[in-house]
Amino acid sequence: MNLMLTNIRLISVREYHKMAEMGIFHPEERLELIAGQIIRMSAKGTAHESAITRTERLLRQRLGDKVLLRIQSPVQLDDYSEPEPDISVVKLNPLDYEDHHPNASEVFLLIEIADSSLKYDREVKANAYAKSGIIEYWILDVNGRKLYMYRLPSPDGYHSESILAEDVTISPLAFPDCAIAIRELLRKV
């Protein structure tokens, strides 16, 4: 089995960009690069999209011009991973990241919205984000109506994982005065 793993050819971020420039991928294809592998992303459902809209609006209202919010835009974790989290809360940049995608040191918080991708977001993405040093990662489970909060990243994963019910109020680590009730991010019932 180890022989098989050593025969896998990983794709770098640079090669991935070159492939996109050459038109290898269909323009409508939703892909991201994780650990050197090109991953096809799930189709976007209405619950997913409306949760992104609610979350973005709330963060914009509460954080204003302290941060830049990026929606489904690349974040370069390392030379082999460039995922496109649903929401990235990143440091302000004078060029609005025209010359590069944000890297882990420029990220305050990454958020994934999960309607059909919860297992993938909890396992694959959480591991990739922790290894790269993303200080805080949230997964909003729109079906289970809860939030998974990951903190304390390390090369072997996050050392703090909390699963919070919708009646809990939280704050991002970088912005302790920004109180968010999880139910504000979910559809009204």
C-alpha cells in the first residue's frame, strides 16, 4: 500500500493555476486544491447559499471595515492546498489581494457552510486548515442547526473542537467584542 501512495503525483498550486489558465477545467466546474489533489466541490443548494448570505451580512454589520470578507474565494494554505472556503475573514490588504490569495497568517477566521458536506468539512478541511495554522475555523451545520468551532491548530489537527447549539452566543477569537448568536446564522423556524 505504501508503494501506491508514493506513486501518486501531487499537483502544486502553481501547476493548478497553470492548468486553469490553459483552459483544462470547464469554466463552470467547481474545484479546489487540497493536499495536492483536485477536489470537485458539491453543488450549492438554497439552504447553503442563504446561510452564506446571512452570515456575510451579519459579519459585515458587526465587523465593518476592520476586515475584508471574501466569499468562496481561494486561500493559499501551502504549496499544495488552495481551498475556497465559503467565507474567509481576512486582514485588510491595500491591494485587496490582487497580487496573491490570502495565506494562513492573513486569515482571522474561515467558515464553511455544510448542508451536504459536513463529513468532508469536519475531516478533510479541518485537517488541512489546522496543518496550515488557521487559528479559527467554523462549520455551520444548517441541517443539524449547530456550529462546529475549531481552535488551537497544530500539524496533527485542532486541539479544541466545540459543537455548539443554536442558542449559544459566540465571538471570533480575533474579535471578542463581536457577539454572534448561532441562531442568527440559521434560517428562521
